[in-house]
Amino acid sequence: MALWEEIVPLMKQGYHKQLLNEAYGNATGGRKVYPPRDLVFEAMRLTPFEEVRVVILGQDPYINEHNGMPEAHGLSFSVRDGLPAPPSLKNVFREIRDSVHGGEERSFSTDLSHWARQGVLLLNASLSVLAGQSNSHAGLGWHRLTDNIIETISARNEHVVFMLWGAFAQKKSPLIDPSRHLILKTSHPSPLSAYRGFLGSGVFVKCNDYIMMHGGKPIGW
């Protein structure tokens, strides 16, 4: 986390700490905020700045919990093991199974921390949300911070794969230098849109091909 705070301009200014206090302060009216406060920056803790090889951008954290356990734990699309896979994550696994593993049936861990440790930054545009209320913290200032993170990765790193799934994520493409990085755009993996381009896209294979072409080790999806 230290290097992120040294390199990303808004983090150097302490803007992320200010947002954290706003998100979990008295303004919540006593309502739960997800993920738990200590996991808000988990994506950056697990994926050091200099090791970012892939960015998968989500919109905001999951808004539900199961048996008292929040689905959101600081990584986009990921939920803790033991919790049911949300519909979008099921389609992510389906695409990986069909493209990377040739359709072979296999089990996947819903906790994507093992991706994060391989250099996959699982970043949500908003890093917090009120329980049960999607996009409730979208106006808090998180987008300004995460846009700055994306811009800094684009400017300082090389040969990163940016996966932009759905219209919201694709609006972030102007933040990325396509001459230095690979941008993979598809529809969102949600059941409403997965059949419009995500399923069958081969994005995980294309991602690994690009990484290997530039001398890197493929991601173990």
C-alpha cells in the first residue's frame, strides 16, 4: 500500500483517507457500509503498484450479506469463499472454463485474492457503498480517486491489460494510453448482458497472450 500512496497524486495528498472518513463517518445515519472499513483498500494491499499486470474494473461493491457476512471484501467481482457466487461472477467463471480450460468442468474459488496476488488489480470505481443501495457512494468522490489510479497506472506502468466490461467501465478508456497497454472491451458479465459479447469473447485468453508476448507469466485463472 505504501508505494500507491507515494505514486498516485491524490493518494499522496491523503485524499483517500479523507474519503474513508466520509464514507464511514456519521453521515451514514447508522446504516451499514460495505466492505468493512479495514478492507476498503484491499485491492491495492494485495496488488503492489509495480506488480499490476491486469486491471478489472467494477462499478461499486456488493450491497448484500449472507448470514452476517458481507459479500464485499474490497475486490471487484469477488466474494469470500463459502458465499454463493453472484450471477456476474458465475458468468466470469463460465467464460474462463470455456475459453481457458476448453470447457472442462472444474470448481473455482469465489475469493479472487489469488488473482490479486498475481498482479490483477480488482478495482471498483466506488470503493464503498451503503448496505442494500447500489451506487449510494458514487457521488462521494471515489470516482475522482479511482480515475487518478487508472491514469497513474497507464502513465507509469507498461503492458497492462485493462478489462473494461460494460458501458460504465468502457467510459474509462480515455484514461488509458492504448499505445502502451491493451484495452479489452466486452459487454458486462451480468445475466442481462453477458450474451451480448462477454461470453465467447476469449478475454482471459487474449489477456494471457498479451502478457506472454511481452515476456510475462500468464495469469492462473
